[in-house]
Amino acid sequence: MTLILLCQQGCSSKPSESKRISIVTSIEPLAYFAERIGGDHVSVSVMVPPGGNPHSYEPTPRQMTALSVATLFVKAGSGVEFELDWMPRFLSLNPGLRICDASEHVKLLPAARQEEAHGHDEVGPDHRHGRNDPHFWLSPENGIRIARNIERALKEADPPHAEEYAANTAELVGELQALHRETAQRLSPLKNRRFLVFHPAWGYYAAAFGLEQIAAEEEGKTLTPRQLQRVIEIARTGGIRVVFVSPQFSKVQAESIARDIGGVTITVDPLARDYQENFRKATTAFLQAMQ
């Protein structure tokens, strides 16, 4: 005899939206970590949409409303949100909001300085020495630290599901450790280990795998003709034929550099949501450029 069980409407093994922990992250990559660790117990939204620039993005009224009732906000905390004038306004909307700093326990690297590509005489009076590179998530080892930080925040916000959060974190940490080993193995045969980026987002990636990032610009500033020529000379001297660009920034000057060196621009996204897939995609692009 076959027994058929009918479930009443609303019966589900997953918690309803209203019962899930509401999480808002500042950028897409952090949403990946929150979803992987929180699983079915969280509902995740992102402040800066795909293609948006986190340094200048202004949230919509709908987003601000969502933030006012969120349980947890996961911020990069490394300087990505440093200049956003909406941040204090947002925090005042929800005094009970829990804040998770994803960069906690991360050793931040100094930001790429214009001198590295432009020469010491090219630095303007407003250049801010000592500022850190905010793109710390572009390293699997830092990804593990992000996972641990979010795990801790979720356990504090939702103790009944602490064991599930720990199990999800352990699984993700294992994947990130494997990703680091895989990437190091793929890059190990390279003799030429320098790559040119227009916006300096890949410093942590370079440091993790023994590469050298050459940055054309800093802080999204337009290059002067003299700076542009300096970058072209460095690329020609180093035999570089690829300029890596981020979709969040204008490609006009990067394409000008590529034309002058007889090369091309290739887009690699430092803010893609699917962390591991994007990491492998970027590695493939870097490998092909440095062959």
C-alpha cells in the first residue's frame, strides 16, 4: 500500500521569510559568505548592486527601509565604505542593529601608491599616505577570516542554530583552503609574475600567490597625460599586453593604454557575488595574460 502525505499550505522544511535572520551586506562578495554560512536561516540583501561602485554608491529609499528592520549588517570595514556619507544616517535608522566587521583579524595591506607606476614626482598634494587597500576579500585566506567573523556574528544573533552555522562554516573553510592550494598550483609555473591593472583591486591576490600588481591609477582618479605615458612605458618595458579593468570604473583610459602597447583590456570583477567561481575565472585571465 502506498501512503501519500499531503502537506498543508505553508508547511515547509525551510523557515519562512519572516522567521529568517535579515542580513544586509555592503558588497556582493560578503553576501556569498553570509548565504553559505546562514543557509536556510537567513535572508540576505546587498547595498551596492552588481556593477555599482561601493566608493560612491547612494542607497535607494527602499534599501534604507530594509536596513531599518535588518538584524545584522555585514560591512567590509576595510575602507570600502569609508567615504560614504549615508553610512551614519543608515546606522541611526536601526539602533539595535548588530554590526559584523568582515575585516576583523585581517592584516590590511597598504594601498597601491601612485609612485609605483608614476614616479615620485607624479604624486599630488592630496595624496593620502598610509591608507590601506580595502579589497582584502580577494585572498582565500582572508575569505576564511570573513567566514569566521560572520559565523561568530550569526551565532550571537541566533544561538539556537549555532551548530548549523558552525557546520556550514567548516564546509566553506575546507573549500577555501582547497581553492588556495588549487590557485597556487595553477600559477606556480609562471616565470613572468607581473600584471597590469587599471584600478588596484588585486593586491591581496598578488600577495597571496607571489605575483606583482602594477596599478595604473589610485582612488579612481583620472590620469594626467604624463602619468598615462609613464604607465605605457612600464608596460612596454615589461612586455605587458593586457590591461585588467574593473566593471565599476570607466575603461576609457585603460583602453587608451592598451592601444598604445598593442594590447587589449580584459575585465575581472573584484566584486562578483559568486566568490569561488569568480576567483577561478580571474585566475584563468591572469594566467593567460602572464604566459
